[in-house]
Amino acid sequence: MIADFARTAVAPALAALEAHRVEIGHRRIVELFADDPARAQTFRAQLGDLTFDYSKQRATGATLAHLFNLARAAHLEIRRDALFSGEAVNLTEKRAAMHMALRDFTGGPALVEGRDVTADVLVERAKMLTFAKQVREGALRGSTGERFTDVVNIGIGGSDLGPAMAARALSPYRGDGPRTHFVSNVDGADLADTLKNLDLARTLFIVSSKTFTTQETMTNAASARARVAARLGEKAVGDHFAAVSTKLDLVGQFGVKPERVFGFWDWVGGRYSLWSSIGLALAISIGPKHFEDFLRGGADADKHFAQSPMEENIPVLMGLLGVWHRNVWGHGSQAVIPYDQRLARFPAWLQQLDMESNGKCVTREGEPVVMATAPVIWGEPGTNGQHAFFQMLHQGTDVVPVDFLIAAQPSDADARHHDLLFANCLAQSEALMTGRTLNEAQAALSAQGLSESEIARLAPHKVFPGDRPSSTFLYRKLDPRTLGRLLALYEHKVFVQSVIWNVNAFDQWGVELGKEMCSKLAPVVGDASASLDGLAPATAALIAQRRELMG
Ligand code: F6P
């Protein structure tokens, strides 16, 4: 392993980091604050009103210097520039990953493999936003002449998680626009439960699929189509469906009117597609102006990532601190805790972004990766998580670095709730860092008047190891621009880590095998008389048992 590792270009920089860990590993984060009284002001970076505070990380100025050396050894800046110049950085699929062109307001050029795509992007965006406006204002109506009160996006993965997360996050910006719903799972309960209380005459469906072949989406779309045809007649289908895809020929076969088909391009990865026409449900929900503000937020983060020096560059800092956790300290997971109920789907969105991008075990050249890649990303909104898994964060045997996200201002007017939310967020990150020693625990119990034997019995349970690292994002308000900034910062953080690990962040071959096996199994599962011969024994046994259970 060591020998393999030594072959990598980043090996000396990582070895230096490892030696540095041994040097500073015994120092607690609270001591780092004592050493450097300005730490709370200096260990932070800024993008507009958004602050990235990493002062509660187990890192010193020397740590950062080592991490920047690592980034240089991995040619981070060269690789970043290749990304922004529209080179085919997705080597296996021979494509650029130029989602930044979708949110570019400079007037271009935005090059994709040498071709300026600015005009294409603007035309498609204008078409999509005009449609969104018409739906919102009731200029486009259903087959019976009624306004659309509900929009159902049918998609999965990147064609669902981004719009679903953002529509919920920005729900205060909906005004009197239609309600949006998201159906993704091939489990029929998802579609059935969503449609239960909707009037199909007032419902618009958007079939969102980059490939327009994804089993779940096509199955849900066909079922929704059948329901519309049954309730409103076959002719009504065209009035109740729109579609977003890169495969315009396949969309045509489904029966969507050409003027309701919105395209994008294969240089936009699924998990980076919210900024494209895949954002249609979001654009209908919040309206064109707010959608453009959201794009501008993404553009702010692009400029910041492309131009800021490493010391002030938030995605670089986020990515490198993640590498410090993963590769030097060996932390296997990373929690993200938005103190914002409307960001409830943010961890799920980030799971796809991070784990589908960097959950790889071969390098860009197809060699085995010799260091750990994507950690497990997980989380839930605070304060709910505090009453569920925070016990483990504070006293469990594994250290889990945390990202906290919080707005200064509430989205709703209730300041008292937000003060409590804010206090909880700060209290948790501080408690994770400071912990509580045995002496402190004993003193607290003694102050409560407990006997010596009770103190001895209880005190060990009341010890908090502390020294658990976290970063905090603080921003004025969760508005469209801020959300755009946050999402694009995380996108670039994932890219930074892919560069250090030398994996291709833009393909996802790992999702294929299960899909292939399912396409072979589905006919066997669906036909109770089909032979089970030749199936893997465990699979055959479970199908047989299911047949028995189904009678
Ligand atoms: O799960 C794999 C994946 O290809 C994702 O990358 C993608 O976001 C999702 O499926 C949906 O794909 P499509 O938009 O083509 O339906």
C-alpha cells in the first residue's frame, strides 16, 4: 500500500501532512484558540455576505500551508482552469463538465471543447423561463381551461434532488405560483400518494430525464400519462405534459408538444443539471426573476473559485479540510446539518453530488486509487438531529466532522424561533469542540449535591471527549442568490477533492451494474411462471419465497 501510495504525485505532500499530524495531533482545538486570539477572525473566508468559518477545525496556519502544497502537487489550479475552459475533463465519457456556462452572466464566451455555447444557453433559458412565467400567470392552462395549481416533476437523481431540494428551500418565494411536487421512486406509492389529493385537470407534469430512458422516470411518466388520458382523454395529454431532456427524439415519441420540450446538453452532468432546464419546476415555483437570482448566486461562486487565491478560496478550503479529515485523520463520514427546516433535502442533494462524483476506486487513468475517496455524507436539519444522532456525534467512538449551515435572518417573521435555532447551532458546534472533562463532570455533579459514590458512578457517562471539528456557514438569509452560492461552492469543493484523489468526478459507472441486473431480473419477477434456473441462488430463493408469500 505504502509503495503504491509513494508512486502518486501527491505522496510527498501527503507524507508531510502525516508528519504534521503527528506534530500537532496532541493539541486540542481549544488550545489553538488560546495560541491565536485572532483565530475566530482569521480562520474564515467570505463570499459576499456568506461567511465560511473554519476556526473550529483541527488545523493551524502550518496545516493550511501543507494542504496548499498538496493542492499544488495535484496541479489543482491547472485542473481548475481546464474545467473552466471547457476541456473534456470527463475522460471516460469524453465530455466537458461545463455547468458553469448555465449560470454565466458575463456575456461569454463560455467554451465547450472550443465552441462558444453562450447563445445556446441563453435561448434555451429564455424559452424555459417564458414557459415558467406563462404557467405561473395562467396564460398556459390545462385541457379544460383551468389554471395549473400543481406541478409534478417526475425525475430521479439529478433530475429530482436538485429541483426538489431548491423548491423546498425557496418556498417563501413561491408567492401565488403553483405548488410543486416531486415524484422519483419507482415504488408506485410515490406517484399514488402525490396524486391522491391533486385534480388532474389543474395539474402539469414535467418529465425530467437527461437520457429519457431511466426506468423509474419512464415508468412513473407512463403511469401519469395513463391517468391523465383516463381522466381527461388522450387528447389532453399534450396540454398536461412538458419534458426536459437532452434526447429530444425520445421525448417526441412520448407525445409532448415540441414547444413544451426543453433541452440541455451532454456537457451538463445529471447532478449538476439544476441550473439548466432541469430547473423548470423550480423556475415555475419561484418565478423567472428569482430563478435568475439563483443562477447569479452560482455565478458568484464560480468567479470566487476561479479567481480567489487558495487562502481565501472557500471550495479549496472546504475540499482540502475534507482531505485532511479523510486521508490523514481517517474520518469515514461527514455530516451536514442545516439549521433550516427548508433545507431538509440538502443532505440528500449533497449525497448524490459528493458520493456519485467521488465514490470511485480507480484513478482518471484507470489505476487503482491508493487513498480513501468520498466519505459517507449524511445529515438532517438541526435541531431535529440533536434529538436523534447528535449523541453519537458528541460521545460516539468515531469522529464525524460537521458542516453547520445557518442564516442570520429567519425566512419567516418569527424572530424568537430563529434566535433559539441560532443559539442551538452555535451551542452544538462549541460543545463538539470543547467537550467536558472528567473533572468538570465531577464538579458539576458535586454542585448538584450528589454523594461521592453517585458522582463516581455517573461522571464517566457525562464526559464529552470534545475536539470534534466543524465548519459553519453563516449568511444573511436563505434567498435564491445565497442558495445558488451555497450549491455551487459545494460543487466546486467536490471537484477540488476529485483533483487531490485524481478521480473523474463527472462519470458514474458505479450505478450501471445494478441497473443491468434489474433489467434482466424484472421479467422474471413479473412472471410468476418464469423459470428461476440460472439465477444466483440467493436471488432465486428470495423470488421463490416472494411467490409463496403472494400466494
Ligand atoms: O443514478 C444514475 C443517474 O444517471 C444519475 O447520474 C442521474 O442524475 C440519474 O441517474 C437520472 O438520470 P436521467 O436524468 O437520465 O433520468
